[in-house]
Amino acid sequence: MINEQVVEVNEPADRTALQYLRANGLTGTKEGCASGDCGACTVMVGELKDGKVQFKAVNSCIVPVGQLSGMHVVTVEGLADQSRLHPVQTEMVACHGSQCGFCTPGFVMSLAAMLENGDPAKIETVQQGISGNLCRCTGYRSIVQAGMNALGRDYESRLQDPVFFKDTKPPSLGSVQQPLNESALREAMLQYPQASLIAGGTDLMLEVTQRYQSFERLIDVSRVTELRSITETQDTYTIGASVTYTELEQFFANRSEQLVSLLHRLGSRQIRNCGTIGGNLANGSPIADMPPVLICWDATLELCSSAGQRREVDVNEFYTGYRQTVLRNDEYIAGIRIPKTSFSAFTRFYKSSKRIEDDISSVMGACLFEGDGVKITAARIAFGGMAATPLRLRGIEDMLVGKLVNHELLEDVSAALGKAMAPLTDVRASAEYRAAMARSMLERALNEFSGVSKPLVMALELHA
């Protein structure tokens, strides 16, 4: 359904929602980067859950239109009704929140999704909500004010009516397969062994929009019930591979402040609404943010084949080379198991990137320490962005265990760290910068563990 009208869509598997919308006259949705970075293509996607319509903002440039079967897509043309503008549109006009206008529809849709879901009128909420909408004309003050005003309104939405979903069809069985459980997923994998699996598509669809590859058929795992759940036992949390970053934020809000802070810097709200923890692992990227965290948390991955055979792999042993993993062609990641004991330890997650929000890491550092704040009894340290795979530094960990955190230890660790890693140089950062950041991150984590208020002087001599 698009803008309250049920439509029949028969498109290739890799046809994006943006391409479909613009080809069918809904040109208010703009194409900017075609990679999920600028937000000009933002639309709202509504889904009926437990009798209530829930909306989210997504980047239509990297969402296959076939994934939206059974959902309600709202574009900027569909916000206003015949008698009035949407409150966000009204406030954008009143606050003069538009400059050249190209990116304005995306801002409006991001803010509208927040209002439709009843988000609080807090400046931090608005800033987070539009972190994936980039404007190059001028400042964001008037846009943020418009968002604050709109979220503070009393508003009854016609778009929240579940009646809009009465004529929508169940997930399609066309070029985008959409199994609803693991049994159906494995059946689809057996029937179409060459098909690619897709969850959020925030990485996979770049093959289409940036590298001009094509996918004849996709198997969408984003609706597989077992892969969408987070379960808890006395000893562990098990996170389904298709759980999104937004859902992780909500679940870990009171369980890991460090993770939630990191997730606020992982992509934008649009990306976190779609991107999944399993996808972040399966793509094998050396700059993915979650692998160092999961290495520190001593996580185990549950892999399952199309024949139903399951095996467990330590996340640190999952990567075999640049964008290469132990995942076989007939396997998928079913879940990620994390021991609860990891959450009682001291953890720090640090991300270095050129922008605070909506950017890829130059260096990602994760540290876990156990002890009394003076002597370290256990340690796990991992870095991303330093090599072809995420690195766990067992040698550095061994240096720390049983030691007192002091100036001498920091100097010894700094020297050893330079020998333990051989950072790469690319467009995001030089090897020298990465080495300095890794040392700084580890120093900071050790200082915070020991309660030192000011960082101790640490030798940062760089070697070419």
C-alpha cells in the first residue's frame, strides 16, 4: 500500500523502492547519494503489529520494493489530507525550515515518523531522528525547532487506522521470497540455492546502487520469527540475527549504556531501523562496529544450514580474511549468544570517525576488564578497522592480567600495542593515525577502569 492506496507491484528483486516511487510519479522523494547516507529519499513505512500501526523512517534508495509487501509506504505526497497539512509540514513552514528544498522532503518524513510514533519533544530526540538527513545549505536550528514544535502538538493521525491494512496481501512469493519462520527459510534456500539472503539491505543493496550488480532473486530474512526475537535465560541473552539496531537500542537501554551510546553513532536512525546485527557480521567487513563488541562480550554465533544442521562458532573465529567468514554457502546466522557475565564487567566501546553521526569507523575499539579497579584479573580487547579482519589482542590481554594499572604498565602496553598491530592506510585514515587512536583508546579505557580522572601521559611515538 502506498499513500493509503493498495497497489500491485511486480518488479525485479533488486528494484529499489525509490526507483519504483519516482517512476510512478511520486517524485517528492529525492535521490541523492543512493547509498543510505544523505536521507533525501526518506519515506515512512508502517506495519501492523499487535493491532497497532508502527511507523519507521527508511532510506528508500536501498530498500527493495518487494520487501515492503503488506506494509504501508507513506511519501511526502501522502502526509497531508484534503483539508490540512501534516503538523510537521505546518511547523516547517512556520519555522522557515527549508532552504534549497531538495533535502526537505526527507527531513519532513523523518520528523513525521517520530510524531506518528509519539516520540517525546526533546531536542536530543529530534537531533537523533534527523541525524541521517544531511543539508548542505545552512544550519539545522529552524528544522530542529520545527520538529520540537510538531512533537509537542496534540495530534490524532488518520494514518494510524489499522483499516488501511485490511486489503493488503501477505508477504509475496515472487522474486523476493519472504519466509515467516526458519522452516520456510530453509525450504526457500533449498529451492533457490543461488539466491542471496537479505535482511536490512543496508550493505547488500550497495552492490546494486553503487556497483551496478543485479540480483535475480532475494530471500528476505527480516520477517523470520525466530530470527527477529531476543530471548533471555538465566545465563545468556540470545539475539536473533534479524534483530535491528533500533531494537537492540530498546532492549539494551537498561542493560548496557556503553552499547546504546555506540549504537547512536552507528549509521543514522534510518539505517538502524533496517540494519541488523546478523548482517553486520555476515558481510565480513573489517570496519563493522559490532564484531569488536561481540568479541569482548565473548559471544558465540549459531549457524544453521538449509538442511537444518546447526553449529556454534566463537565470534573471534568467524572471520578468515577480508570479507571472508566460515559461513558456508548453504548456511545462515541464526543467532548470537552472549553470556550475562559479560555485562557485569567493565566495558568501554570507542568509535573514531570523521563525523560524529552517520559515518563509518576509522577505528573501532572495544575493551572489557574485570578486577577491583586497581588490579586487572581478566581482559578482552578487540579493534576494528585496523586490518583485514577484526582483531582480538590476546598478547596485550596477557600483559594486563594480574597487573596494577599504573604509568609503567601504560607505557609497556603502548609499546607492545605498536608491535601487535600493523594498521592499514586508506581513504579514511592513515596507518599512523590508526595506531595513535588505538593507543589512545586503550589508555582511556584503562584510566577509566582505574578511576584516574585525567589521562596519564602516554608515549605515542609513531613509527612509519
